Amino acid sequence: MKKVKKIKIKINGKFKFISDNTSLLKLVNDLKIPLKKVAIELNHEIMDKKKLNKKILNKNDRVEIVHFIGGG
């Protein structure tokens, strides 16, 4: 049985271990975050939501997920 390699990333200031070769889209889905209500930044760069599936996370990546909050 093949052992899954884990890498450490930082999400909103907290360290998390994820499987190697995890896409940004899989991470967001695993965290059960609704894509329509957030902005996603990877290593200080705002990500295009259409490209999340192609962006594979690497060791020590920094992900910031910001929720939109309506108000008036």
C-alpha cells in the first residue's frame, strides 16, 4: 500500500497538513467553503476561481480565504 505524502501549508494563519498534489479547489471543497462567498489568495496573489483546479499546492504555501459579508 502506497503511503500518502503530506505537506504543511498555512491557511488563514494556521498550519495544516494536506496530501501532496492537492489542488486549491480540492482544499476549498474539503473545508466546505462556498466558493461564491469568498476570495482566495495564494502566497499574496489573488487567485482566479476558474483556475483553482489547476493550481497544485506546494509545501509552505500560504492560503488566505476571505469571506464576503454583506451589510449596509
